[in-house]
Amino acid sequence: MKGIICAEVERFEWTESLPEPVLEAGHAIVSIKRIGICGTDLHAFKGNQPFFSYPRILGHELAGIIEGIGYNEQGLTVGDQVSIIPYVHCGVCIACRSGKTNCCTDMSVLGVHRDGGMRERISVPVACLLSANGLTLDQTAVLEPLAIGAHAVRRSGLAAGETALVIGGGPIGLGVMAIAKHIGAKVIAMDISGDRLSFCEQWAGTDALVNALQDEPVQRIMDACGGELPTVVFDATGNARSMGDSFRYVAHGGRLVFVGLVKADITFNDPEFHKRELTLMASRNATREDFDTVLEALSAGSIDVNRYITHRAPLAEMIEQFQGWLKPESRVIKAMVEL
Ligand SMILES: NC(=O)c1ccc[n+]([C@@H]2O[C@H](COP(=O)([O-])OP(=O)(O)OC[C@H]3O[C@@H](n4cnc5c(N)ncnc54)[C@H](O)[C@@H]3O)[C@@H](O)[C@H]2O)c1
Ligand SMILES: [Zn+2]
Ligand SMILES: [Zn+2]
């Protein structure tokens, strides 16, 4: 079957001779229809994804149709449209036992630690499937990146009527904003890019915008928040400086959630942390419950997937299009590969 292998850093390989998956107990064969591309794929291609080994088939934002499946408790059958939850977890470690399958100690992510879905068919554990009949294929494929945002929002305990500051208006931060708005929170978007800020306003319907490059960000956040600081702050920048600064943007008694991650140490001023009695959290991946939250928001029409997907290519043209998606001037939010 056809597929694309990331053979080594900066080299994709088109192949028509990938082995066909064989149906095994507890697994399903899914015919892949959509593959969303994100920062993880771009970093894997550029060689700056830590713990990545080549050759690897990328693709972890997946929508498809079940082609083969045995008896299963979810009642899924051949022909069902599904989203694939790409975080294959062990089910027995301390995190899995407490329901935190998103941070399993033995996590193996499709398209990262094991081969993903950039091919015609894939075999996946039935436990990774989520029924998405009724959604479009595009909606089904963006469940994963948006579920990252839903997980961060759930972890923060953000409630309707509360104000959240979301720093970073990339595909991940936009998901946080969309879900925060969906549950009835007020959202302030912060970024260093005017383009990204306008997209936050137009697409996520954010209530206020703050450019992080301008002076006195704390004052401007307070102004946007009726004179007080927001009770919840999400950092989705992947920028260590921003993450360090973000401690100053949270109200006393508030919560700070690091959705973005960096391969660096984050330093902060303890008095700023302590006097606020801040709660600092990391947010990693998502669980089935978070996928369900996004599914519900999509079904309710709260999220405009057509504008979130800014670029498209058929599988056979992905290799040539990919270089363009790496360039900031292409203004990619989400690129989608179609089969
Ligand atoms: N929690 C998870 O499981 C998970 C999953 C996927 C990605 N991520 C991480 O989320 C982060 C964001 O991902 P993305 O794909 O949206 O990235 P992105 O690079 O597309 O977006 C980041 C945004 O942050 C803005 N930014 C950068 N520095 C800033 C600063 N100092 N102040 C304000 N804004 C700033 C950029 O202009 C950009 O709009 C990355 O660190 C990524 O690794 C986390
Ligand atoms: Zn992704
Ligand atoms: Zn586990």
C-alpha cells in the first residue's frame, strides 16, 4: 500500500510497497482519510524532535473509516468513521491506574514513538478508537489537536464567567481559546504576532487582545480584565521566556497551566509565586474525556474547522507541499493531508 516514510532528517520517501496490516485480536484496521500536520511533524522532519528515531511514518492527527474489526465493547463496526486517539498507553502503570492515560509512564504515541498514519491503512488497538459518525472527516481529524486544549481547560478547572489569559495563538493555544469560550469563559489572547492575534479574535471570538511585545503587559492585561488579573493563565507558546514571565500575569489564588513545552529550565521568582499561592500545572496530551468534550463542541457548532484548516494537499502531493508549510510566511495554522 501507499504511504510516506520520514526516512531521515529532512527526507521524506514516497512508497507503494508498505506491508498491509493484518487484523489481530483487540485491534482494528482503519482506512486513513485525513492526516493533520502539526509542529511535532515539522520538528520531526527538521530533526529537532527529541527522542525521535528514523525511519518513521509520521501522522498522529487521524480520521478514518474502520475496514476490519472484531467484537468490541464499544460496538464499533466496519464502515464506522473514527478518530484515532494516538496515545497508546500501557493501562497498568501508576498514571493509567488513576485514569491519567495521557501521561502513562510507558507512553507510545502513534507517529512519534511508533509508526503513525501517513499511509492508506493502519492497525490500532480498539481502545484507541473514538466513534465520530456524524462529524465531517475534517472535524474528526482536528479532534486531537483541539483535545489538547480541552485537556488544559479541564485541568485548570476554568468555569463559565471566569476570565482566562491564553498566551500563544498557534493551533494549540487556539484550541484552548475555543474550548474556554465554548464553556462560557471570557478569554484574553496574548501573542507577539499581530496576524496571530487577529486570527484569535476572528476565529475564536476572544474578548481582548494583548501584544506581548508592547510595554506594561501586566497593566494591559488588568485593563482587559476590569482592573484585576485573570484567575487562570495558559501558556501555549513553547517559549521559555514567556513561560517565566507568565507567573506575573495570574491573579492571587489563581492557576497557571503550561500547555506549551520547552527543552529548557524555567526559572521564576519565588515571592511572585508564593504571595499569589499559585497553582502551577503541566498539561500533557488528552484523554478520551477531552476528545468527547471537543466532539460535543463541534456537534454544537461552536468551532469553525473550515477556517482552522488553512492548507491542504492530497497524500501524493504532501512531500512537495511540506517545505512550504515550514515557512512562517505561509501562515499555516493547520495543514491537512487527504486520501
Ligand atoms: N500539551 C501538549 O500535550 C502539547 C501537544 C502539542 C503541542 N504542544 C506544545 O504547545 C506549544 C504550542 O504549539 P503550537 O503548535 O501552537 O505552536 P506555534 O509555534 O504555532 O504557536 C506558538 C505561538 O506562540 C507565540 N509566541 C511565541 N513566543 C511568544 C512570547 N514570548 N509571548 C507571546 N507569544 C509568543 C507565537 O507567535 C505563536 O503564535 C508548543 O510548545 C508545542 O510543543 C503541547
Ligand atoms: Zn499534533
Ligand atoms: Zn500507563
